[in-house]
Amino acid sequence: MVSHRRPSQSGPGSASRGGAAVALTAAVATAAVALGAAPVGADPGQTPEEVRATVDRLYEQAEKATELYNRATERVDRLRALVDRARDSAARGQEQVNRMRGALGSVAGAQYRSGGLDPALALLLSSDPDSYLDKASLLERVGARQSGALTELKRAQRRLGQVRTEAAHDLVELERSRAVVARHKHTVEGKLAQARRLLNSLPAADRESYARASRSGRDGLPVLSGAGAASGRASAAFLAAQRAVGRPYVWGANGPSGFDCSGLTQWSYAQAGVGLPRTSQAQRYAGRQVSLSEARPGDLVAYRDDASHIAMYAGNGQVIHAPYPGAAVRYDPVGMMPVSSVTRV
């Protein structure tokens, strides 16, 4: 699978990882507070236009919360893999210790049979491996070869211990941030349910008016290209997105039975053998940015200044996207909301 992810710039022991985790936790908490201040629902006395504005605002807030949740989840998964690798390395290091202790045991046995046991070897063969490794000053009595090997092993174990400690710290921080987003997600779902009930209480004509308004384009769009997909992979991703039309919007899902907005585009490009990042904010930088007038099927269209929504251009001024909870994957006008960028993967 081709991957367009940017390589990580920090290693397992990098001090920047802890800072990034703390920064993410703070950012998520701040966003949760801001989004949590959203209105619980529309006043029953509001006009249909005010109801629509309230529902639109709640949908936008829910989408931002979902992308924060996806971002935290992606980082937690990466850190889990890091911790697993650290544990495997630690296990291999302990196996080395055991093998070396076995070899030293053979030396000790020979010394004992010849009339005595070197005190240094007795120390080294104690039941507590940390004890003899910490007494590095005595290693010189064992011999240069054993001393060098055990000293290097001590350093390796210290490095592994540091990796385990840092990875565990990062995992705690990321789990905390994900928990914040998960709690907020639950809150927003409740608000959306209230807004949906209020919307459903409107007369049918007003509900239909809202549906039309939510799918309408904006005036002043440039003349759009009528060309086909820019590449074979874009064409394959577009065909996959077409197959997903009609499947439900599902919080945090990336297929195949349900999707959120960035989950749909990630899944579609995965069917073409291309690995995209998980969030809409990262996907907007997963390729070369082009102007909206150059958009071709398969290009990614990001919306709002913060790229909190993303869709796939389908040609003829349309996009395919997962709109919001309660709506299935569908076609809508590319100008349904302000376009912030167009990315060719």
C-alpha cells in the first residue's frame, strides 16, 4: 500500500513526544470546554430559520469533536504499538541477561571445583540481576570480555527502561485526551438528538426546506473542470466512494459499513492502495493542493478554515461525503459550505 503519511520526526526517546502529548491533551480539553458551551437545543419558539441555524451549528460542533476524537485515537494507537515494541525489546534484553548469567555460572562452577569461588562471580550470580549490574565497579574482576558485555547490557536495560517509562507516560496522556473527547462526543450526541427532535417537530414543508438548504451550493463559484480523475489511484478511490453512497454516517468510523467524513475518504483511498492520515486536517496536506477550478474526481475538498469537514470531488460541481449524524453518504454541491482547500493525492 502506498502511504502519503509524513514520517515521524521524533524517536521513541525523544523529549518532544511527552510535550506533544501534553499539548494535545490541553488542546482537546480546551476544545471540549468551548464546544461544551454550545446551546443544548433550540427554543421551541424559534422561527424555522433559527432552528436551521441552531442545527447547523450543532452539526459543525459535532464534526469538530469527531475529528478531535479521531486525532487522539490515532495517536493512542501509535503509542500502543511503541509500548509493545519496547516490551518486546525488554524481553529480548532479559534473555541476554539470562544467557550471560548461564555462561558465568559455568565459570563459577569451574572455579568452585578448583577450590574456591571468586566473590565477584558470587555477586554476579546472585538472584537479583539488577544488584550485580549496579555493582559495576566489581565487574573488572571477572575479565574484560564479561565486564564489557555486562556493562553494555546494563546500558541497554537502562535505555529500555527509559523507553518503557516515556511510552507509558505518553499512553496515559493520550488515553486521558481520548477520554475527554469521548465524554464530549456523548454530550454533543445528546444535543444533536434534541436538535433533530426539534427539527422533526416542524411542519413537513419546513423540514423539506431545511433539507434543500443544507444541500444547496453557494453563488460565485469558479467554472469547474469537467476532466476525469487525475490518476489511476484517484479514479479507483472515486469508484470506491461511489459504492459507499447510501451507507450511514457513524461517529469515528472508517468503513466499510459506516463512515464519518474523513473515514470515508481514508477508506476510499485505501481501496486504491493509498494510505491517508485519519483526520481531515491531516488529509488536506496528503498531496498537492490545487485550485477549486482545477478540481477533478478523486480530489479531496476540505471545508471551513480549520478543515473540520472533508469530501471527495465527484465532477460536475458535486462532491461525495459523509455529511453528519442521521444522514447517509451522498452527493452534494461542492459549494455547500466554504471551501478551504482542494488536495490532489
